[in-house]
Amino acid sequence: MSDKRLAGKTAIVTGGASGLGLGIAQRYIEHGANVIITDINVNAGEQAAAKIGARFLEQDVTDESSWEALFTTLTNEQVHASVLVNNAGFADAGLGVLFEDIDVAEAKKIFTVNVDGTILGCKHAIRHMKQNGGSIINMSSIAAMVPVPFIAAYGASKAAVRHLTQSVALYCAQQGYRIRCNSIHPGQIRTAMHNRLVEATAKHNNITATQAEAGFLDMIPMGEFGQVEDIANAALYFANDESKHVTGDRILVDGGMMLTS
């Protein structure tokens, strides 16, 4: 197979202005895809798109009209998107808050972005892809698989994404749509979110950030934090035809954390 594993494919990556989304978009471009990154941060999105050679479209994943506008634009241009990465997410609300102090309004914000945004993405991608097939990739987390009392609302939202992924996969298979749906579950990956989690952990436990980070590192059997490229490689596998017989599955990219959980 050619190194250009995504040649001829168009991929949408939500939350693509930074972090994991940007890393995935860049890897897709390296493998020949036409990539559209979407984000609510217009300035960052336009700069990121210009840097990597993608197209940027403003989008709020929690707004259904924004999804409708996105796919209407593609349809009018006679562009078939065969890959959607539901990457846009929110984690900061309630970070490090004691469970008895959880603010329900903040928890709802997490669910609105992480769950509602993913549901809408799957809904409109299915409408767009059902004639020609495609791959939907939902960004979940290791927090979906194990108890995370320190970020309970976030973990619950990502567990919902995992369950949704399986339901979408089975639905599409039963309907004969040739749309696959799979989820990626990052562990401790070097991102801005990871840094904020370390800082919140340090503050909560009255320790230094260095000590907090060492604690997280101790939970990884392979002894190192993951990199954005590790998630991008998993997303590349689910997007290309090498995974054409894989649906409803998950990839844990966690350095072995689940082995000791």
C-alpha cells in the first residue's frame, strides 16, 4: 500500500485548531487527505489551517445548525467527507473539585460539548456518508474505562462517548450504510490539558507540579507519557482502509495504564 494511506479522502477534524485535533489533521495531510479543521476559535483555526495546509471552517459542535451548515457547504461543493473525527471536547469545568462540591451547571457544560457534540457529529455524518460509506472516529479517554473521582463528570462524559460509539457502529452495520465507528482512548498524553490536570492535582494535594507529574508517570507501566503523534497514528489507522473490517472497537493509547487498573 502507498504511504499516502488517505489519498483521495476528505476528512473533517473538529477541535482541530490545537492539541490532539491539530496533530491528527497534520498526520492526515501527510498521508494525502484533504482536511477540514473546525473550531470555535477562529484565529487559532485559521492560523493552524494555513500552517499545515488544511481548510478551516468555524463551527460550534454543540449547535446543530452549525453541523447542518458544515455539511450543506460540502454537499453544495460536491465534496464527500469520508472521515469525521469528533475530537472537540471540554475538560476544564470542575477540574479538581471535590465530588460533593460538583457544580451541576459545570458538569452539564462538559456533557454538552463532549456528548451532545459527538451525538450531533455522528447524526449528521451518517446522513452525509450513508450513500458512499465512511469512518467516524470518536475521541474518548482512558477516563471512560476506570474510575476517575478527581474528574468524575469528564470521565462520565467520555464513558457516554464510548457507549455511543458502539451503538452507532451497530446501527450503521444493521442499516447497511458501510459506515464504521470507533473510539480512541488516550491515557496521559503531553498536551495543554495534561498540564492543567497536573497543576490542579498539585494544588489539590498541596504538592509541587513536579511531584504531581511524577505521580501520573508512576501509573504508566511503559514509563513515559504519550505524545500527540501517538493519538494521530491511532486516528490514521481508523481512517484508512486498513481498518475496513473494524467497527465498534476501541484503541487504548495509554502506555499500559489499563493493565494495572
